[in-house]
Amino acid sequence: MNDPTTLSLRQAVRLMTDGHLNAEALLEACLDRVARVQPKLNCFVRLRPEAARSAARGADLAVRQGRASGPLHGIPLAHKDMFYRAGEVCTCGSKIRADFVPDLTATVLARLDAAGAIDIGRLNMAEFAMGPTGHNEHFGRCRNPWNVEHISGGSSSGSGAAVAAGLVFGALGSDTGGSVRLPAAACGVVGIKPTHGRVSTFGAMPLSHSLDTVGVLARDVGDCAKLFSILAGPDASDAASKRKPADEYEGAMAHAGEEGSLAGVIVGVPSRHYYEAIDDEVAALLAASRRVLERQGAKIVDVPIGDHGAINDLSNAVLWPEAVSLHLPWLRERPQDYAAQTRARLLVGLGVSAPLYMSAARARTALLQEFLRDTFSRCDMLHVPVLKRPVPTAAETDVGGSPTMARTLAQIVANTRPLNYLGLPALSVPIGLTRSGLPQAMQLVGRPFAEALLFRVGAAYEAKSDRGALRPPI
Amino acid sequence: MDSRVLLQVMTASGVKVTADEAEVVARSLAPIEHAESELLSSLSLDISVAQFVGLLESDTAAGRNT
């Protein structure tokens, strides 16, 4: 067989099921590729090869003994270093938690384990998941596999880079303001930020409980939906988890390759904010992606929208007070152990008054009601860019904690953070490369719990476009 | 908010904060305060934080989901 790391997750599962591939062989191929690529990208902070080899041997033995295997039997994955596994170090990308060993396992890891996935290691991330670029003073910057001078996006930087580079078949990330969608877009992979409460956050490092979501990155829409179908659904361990049962995500894509598969779907293009001040080249790629959807039968309509620029700013009045409340003891006792940028962003939380925090939290209800009434009454989903400009270089965004930091970072998260505030699901799907050779992505935004529709439309796009599922030349 | 007042507010938390850091925070707060004036001025007394969770799961929010 040719290099099995080039397979999609679903192809690898099929070959494994048919007996043409085994877990140990697939794992060794991935570990070999990690050894070659890691020095270039710095996407792993820690490998767990022996635990992975033991799990792979167990998986192959189970098959030989005729025991049932799970839907991810023998599939190598790796995860952002903020998902707790009992007895194993979890740094959260920080110096402060360099030796932190949790005594519980995150629900999402337990679900992937139960499905038969092989966990091969922990991936680089922004310190405490605070940073949209991929910079990390403690572990070094995670580099973009398309061009190492450019940012990987963050905060799930290693997740985006490792999946794009073919080191693993999928990776967990978290998304509080764009941290799944930004690295997915910058690295050319698919990433889902679910509805708030759709995927358990139990055992995931918290940043802002009102805005935190756990998502997943994969090489294409189908792989992403397969992983999501294992992760989504109620969890009694997570008070924020919603009781609503999970939908059939893979089944929603059954007709993706058929002509007219999107007939009846109305895709809205918002009149404000998301397309303002957009780069011409990025706008052209987005227009081309809309034409693909239109050819599949989707109706593209302009839709009115509120001031999501202001919502983007207002979300800081929720995010940072919640974050600083978690970090207050360390900020008092170990301030020198934070990177300058992390510390500067946390300090914003000390400046937000309690009334402003509560008002911003209460206003989510009114602003979501308005959004549903004024925008989603006219369409089934929104089509917007993840990034308004081509993926920047690391040097352009290496602002540390300087006075220009807030403005620079705000521009990067402008199109992602409002959707965390509104609690809505969003799928980032690659739509091609800019002239600089870096990926761009469309962001499909749905009503609450409309992840299945997002996967359906994303898969239809991929099936009829040569610009999805990109693979970098590394 | 004036950065000198902000410095006093922030240091009251027990965190050591420099005047320069307070200045950076003051700049970060400006757009938040602008958003507050734009979005929160007509916020109803009868809206609670808990209603957001209910709204996400409500039939009102649901539409075509597959």
C-alpha cells in the first residue's frame, strides 16, 4: 500500500474494516511522519508512543479474536494539550501548568477511546488557549505547514497544523472565540465549532464558561462529521451540556455528490460586518464558493444583520472577566510565569465592571432573539469568511503585549468571536489558496443545533469543488 | 475610564499592575464601552442570563437543521 497517512479517516476505517490495513502499521506510518515533520512545524508538545503502540496492539488483537471494533478502530488522533487524561501531564500550553497531572479524563477523550481511536500525543496551543495566531513563548511557535513563515492560527495551533500535514487523522480543539475555526482556515482543514453545550466540556481546561466549546478538526467534511458524531450529545458530567439528543451527522451528507443536492437550502450573505474591509482576493474565493453552492441548488440571498462588530467588542466584556476569575490566584502569585500577551489580555478582565459583565451576559438573549428574527427568518445559514485577509506572517502578528496587540488580534477574530457570543454552530471549510499559497476558508453559520445542515452543505461543496480537502507540500 | 482610576481598580484585586499596563487595558476597554452604549442601552429589565440557555434549545431557535 502507498503511504497510508495520505488516506482520509473514512478511507482508513474502511481499509481497517476490510482487513487491508492494521492499527499497528497505520500508527507506525503516522509516528514516522511525525518524526520527519515535527522539527519543521513544532505542532506536538508531547508524544505518547508507547501508550499508542500498546493500544494499537490491543486493537489488532481484538480483530484477530473476532471482537467488535468501534467506528474509529485503530485511527491515530492527537489533541490540543488542554484535554485532561487521568495520570498524564496536561500543560494547557503554559509554564504554570507544566507539571499539572489531572485525576480525571475528559468526556471527549473517553468517547474517542471507546470508539477505538489511538491517542498519539498532545498538540501545541496558545498559552491557556488565549491567542489566535499560534505563538507560544513557552513551547515555541507552531508553524503553518503551507509556509512556515506564516501563522498556523490559534489557539488550537497544533491541531490545525498536525491534521493538515497528515500527521494524524483528526484532532480535538477548543473554540471560545475562533480557536478551532482560525487554525482550520489558516492550515486548510475542516473545523467545527458546535452550538454551545452540544459537546461536553467536562475535563477540558476552562477559559470562559459562557463561551467555551469543544470542537474537532479533520481533513475533510466527512471526516469531521464522523468524529463529531462520536463527540456530540448530552453528558451528565457537564452541567452546561444540553439534553437534546445528537442528530445523524454522517447521514445528512448521504446525497452530497448528487446534482441539485442543495435544492431548497437558502444561504444568506450578511449585509454588514463580515464582508466589510475584506481583501479582494479573499472576496473572489468566497464568491466562487457561493457559485458552487448555487450550482447545487442552494439559493443565495442577501440578509440584514445587526451590528456584529459591536457584538465582537461586547463579547470581551464576558470573556475576560470570566477568564481572569479563573487565573486570579496565579496572577497574584506567579505573574512572571505568564507570557506578556496572555497577561495583558487577562488584565482586561480586571477593568470590566461587574454591572457591565452581567449586562453583556444578559444581552446575549436579546441579541440572539434579534438575530433569529431579522436574519435567520430569511435563510437557513450564513456564508461568511473566517479571515478577511490572507493568512498573515508570524512576524506581522508577533505583537506580544504591546499597545497594538488588542487591535491586531481583534482583526483576526472579528468574524469568529461574535458567533461564540451568540452560541451558534459554525463550520470552517477550505475554499482554495491565495496567491501567496496559503489557504482560505468559508464559514457556514447555522441556527442552534444545526450542525447536520452545516455538514450537508459543506460536503456538497467539497463534492463539487476541487478546492476542498487541501494537502500542503510538506 | 481614566487609566489612573483604572489602575486603582485593578490593583485592588491584589494583582500588581503597572501604569503602562493600565493604559493598555484602558485602550482595550474603549471599544467595549462603545459597544455597551450601542447595544445595551435598551436592554430590558426582564431578560436574564438563564434565558439564553433556554432560547438555544427552544423551538423558536430551531429551523431547518438537516
